[in-house]
Amino acid sequence: MHIIGRISQTAAALWILNVWFNRFNKDTGYRGGDATNMREEFEEYGLSENQMYAVGATKVGLAVLMLIGLFVPKLVRPASIGLASFMLGAIGMHIKVGDPIKRAMPAISVLTLSSVSALTAEQRS
């Protein structure tokens, strides 16, 4: 389980960093509602630009903590649980705007990866 946990931890963290730094202004086909970029997606959900930046900063911070957790294992579980919680919120937002399940698949994937990371973290501490 050790290697599966580390792979899940790293994959979830890198996925989040990719979304917030490389795909922020891109239409990915997974955006909520009719959005074509991150700003429009948060508008679809009824959230403000400030909320978008707060969510982004928190997700990026949790992702960075998960990567640091490769060297400081005690950070892994809380960061992974935090990220999993945000992914539950993301899935809820997709449901709120009536998206098909396909659009929530990235959030479901990161939820799964961060959950596996959290569940295996104790064995690595």
C-alpha cells in the first residue's frame, strides 16, 4: 500500500497544480455549465471571483503540502483530507448546475486519489 499511497498523493497534487496553473483559462470540456474557463465556471456556480481565488489558493496550498508530505509524512493525511473535502464540494457544484457525470469525473478522480492518500498515510507516518 505504501507505493499506491505515494502515487495517489503525488497524482492528486500534480492534477490540482495542473488545473490551477496550466488550465485556468482553457476550455477543458469538464467545466461546469457553459463555462469555458475557471472564472466563468465559478460564475456558473454562483461564486465570486474572490471565492474563486480563495478556493484556488487553498487547493494549491493543499497540493503543495501533499508534495512536501513525500518528505514530511505527517502532512499527508490532513492535506489529503482537506483536498478530498474540496473535491466533494466540486462534485456538489456540478450537481447544482445539472452537469452530466462526465464533467464531474476529474473531481471524482481527485477525490479518489486524495482519499487513497489519506487512508494509506497512517501506514507511512
